[in-house]
Amino acid sequence: MSTPEPRKSAGLTRMVVVAIGAFALTFALVPLYRIACEKVFGIRLERTAAEGVGEARATAAKRVITVQFDGGVNSKLPWDFSPNQVTMQVVPGEQYETTYHARNTSQRTVVGSAVPSVAPARASGYFSKTECFCFTAQTLKAGEVREMPVRFIVDPNLPADVKTITLSYTFFKNDALTAQAQGTAQAVAQPKAAP
């Protein structure tokens, strides 16, 4: 004996309706649970990752860090070297530029190499130089003066308790490149003997 067609159809329709209802209820449970916890019981649930990132960006945009600049030379290097600006207020995530002033006080060409340091040490991973004279050796002829730019960005993820960063450079004489530069200068200055 076979079952009439309308009963099969009604049973199938009920199963589909129950499946759709269960599916919709699954999605509705999260907001309902949040509403019940926060409104009825007064329990604040943790923020989602997206809310946390948005809030961190907004906080970083309002945050201002003081960057201090310092510079000096090793006693073997006959240069004057100092920052043109001692401090700067910066917003993390934005690019800034400052300059240092260098002057060769000797009567000869001298090549120097800069070694940077960032203090406090734990801030060094959050301080990025995008352009810096420290990336290459610097050659200054006798009495030459040069403005040396530094472009940098402070990472917005800098720990919240770090309010001041100090960028310091020490220039050292590059003996090998200085000898090479002075040898080239002497060769240019002395005319070749006629054959």
C-alpha cells in the first residue's frame, strides 16, 4: 500500500521549515546571547578583534610622542656634527623629517660613518628610518658643510608607557675610505709628468 502524495509533500515541507528555522536560530543566538548578557545581566563581553583594532588606531591617532635628537663625533673625526632641531612632537604612524648639520673642520677630505642608536632600547623596534645618512659613508671635503636629512616613522604599536624616544648618532672616521679619498684628491692635485 502506498502513501498518498499530499502527505509526503507535507512531511517534506515541515522538514525544510524546521531546517531553515534551526539555521536562522543558530545565527540569532549570538546577538540574543549578547543582548541577554549585557542588557539583562549587566555582563560586558570582550570586544571583537575588529573593535579592538579600530579603537587602537583611534588612540594612536590622538597619541603624541616626543622625539629627541642628539649627535656627536668620535675624537678622531675633525667634524662638527649636531641636530638642527633638538626635539619634535610626532604622531605615531605618520612620516617626519629632520636634519643634522655637519662641517669638516680640517684642511683635508675626510670620510665618516654614522652609528645610530635609539633609546629606550625597547623602542628601537618601533622606530623606522626610511631615509638616513647613516646608510652610507659620508665624504666631506676640507671645510665643507652639509645638511643631512633623516626621515622616520614611529610605529603606532609603540608601548603606551613610552612617551619619549631619543635618536642619537655618533660619527666615526672611516680610515680606509678617508685614505682612499685623500689619495684620489692628491692624485688629481698633482699633474702627470710629461712623457
